[in-house]
Amino acid sequence: MGELFSYGFFGGPSTLNSTCPSFVTGETVCLPPVKIPFYFSLRQNIFDGIPDTHIALAAPVLAYWLLSFVFYCLDISGWKWLDKYRIHESEEVKSRNLATRWEVARAVLLQHATQTVLGLAWLIESPEISVARCQSEMEALGRTLVWVVRHLLGEETGMKFLEQRGPGMTHWLYWWGIPAAQMLFALFIVDTWQYFLHRLMHTNKFLYKKIHSVHHRLYVPYAFGALYNHPFEGFLLDSVGAALAERMSHLSIRQTIFLFAFSTCKTVDDHCGYNLPFDPLQMMSGNNADYHDIHHQAIGIKSNFSQPFFVHWDTLLGTRMTREDIQERRKKVKKI
């Protein structure tokens, strides 16, 4: 079931045909014609002549620089209405950061080259996409559903349920439920990998001094500095973490394209320097640009290790810090 989402994007036929009149016929699972989701396509590659594996490697690079360029345009726009959304004054970037923009760009380009080479060795082309293969996989899923429902509800009740709901449930699981679960699990793997490794790089003095301190030369983060890291950190924290999420979640190549591009956009947005209430990437969870900015300040450097999606590990393990927490600490210091 690892390639469930591999037919995706750009439309396709409206139904998959089956002549079976019933969902369960003896030991055979039969599916009636089903409506195909909008993303289904029989194209082997999204773009003719370009393997999807190459798109998966190009997508995060393009996403990184395009979204960074958007925030750069905001930085130089001079729009006064943006001032209330800036986490820091623009001049702080120049005065407090210890890395030049050229040093940042060079490090990011090196990481992109490294992750591309790793991806060429890691990613595998999708098996041949066909209606027959899709139908076969759905029938296999249907048989699994029959076994589960029979054991949970009993033979008689289970069969009645399957006759009424079996086709629709199989369709939903195949096209939406399982792919969504795979993607959420991939996000969980990325967050887990990055939280514990990121935290280790702060608690281990050698790792922090020799490796992770490079990233913290940007005391005031900005968008295209999101992946400004020591090369070893970039490889281990970002590239290996994404590769593990892809493999452990059994993502198809097109799910992988989405994962790589989405996680890249989220990382850039988390370093953008703007607390934007209308930004969908900042609305999806409390792990946003303001949350990560606290980690880049001296007061929060041992907090807010979670990245890039959610804050559950910080919350569960007591390393979460909010602006309210900072205000409370400052009040206590003044009283002393």
C-alpha cells in the first residue's frame, strides 16, 4: 500500500469499472464503479520527460528560494503596515547577526547540493501506474477490511455492514484515509527526529560549539537563512530526517514531493521574521515564526526545540516557552 497516492494530480478518468454486483461474493471482494478523486492521473510522471524523482528533488529547492524571495520583497518593500507584524526591526538583522548574507547563501546552496545527491541515491521510481494495478490494490484493501469487520462485529452483523458500507469505506480508505495517515505519520517522524536531535545539539557542549552554534550565528532569523547550518547538521538533521520520514511512512513519490516542498516552506516561514496572522503556515500550529524566534534569543535558547510542524514534544517534555513565560520571568527578575 506504499504507493496509494502515486496516481495523483491533474485529473483523469471518472470511474474504475467492475462487473461485480456485490461487495463480497464468496471469498472474492468486488467493487462497483467508483468516483475517482480529483488528483488521480494515469500519467507515469507529472511532467512528460521529467521523472517524478527529479521533481521531488527540485521541489524543496524551488520552494525554498521562491518563498524566501517573497519575504525578501516584504523586507525591502518599505510598507509601513508591515511594521506591526515584524518580530524585530529590520536593522537588527544587520547589527546583531554574525553571518553575512553571502555566507548564509553559500551554506544553503551547499545543503541543497548535498540533499540532492542523497535523494538521487535514495529515491525510487514509482511502479507502473495502471487502472488494473489500482483496482487490484483496492480489492486487496477490501479483503483486509472484510477480515477486520468480521472479527470486530461478528459474521452476520459484519456482512450486513459490509454490504451497505464496504464499497464506500474501501474507496475512502484507499484514496483519502490511508494517504492522509501516511502523511501525518511522516510529519510526526520529521518532528520527532528534529526535536530530539536538535535538543541533543544544545545539551551536548561539543555538538553545540562545533556544529549547531553555526545556525545560531543568526540571532535574528530571516527567511533564506532557515537552512543556514553546519554542513553536517544540514545533512543529519534535515536531509536524513526527511529521508527517514519518507521511507518509514511508505510514501509514494508524489506524496514525497508534497512532503519535501511543504516541510521546506514551513521551515522558511518559521524563520521569516514576521508574526503574520493571515499566514496559513503560521495558523496551522503554535510552532510558527514567533515561537521559533524565542529559541534564537538568549532567554529561550534552551527551549522551543520543536520544529518544523507542531509543539507536542516541547509541551510533553517541559521545554516550551511562550512570550507570556518570558514576561513572567522578567517580572520575577525585577522583583529580586
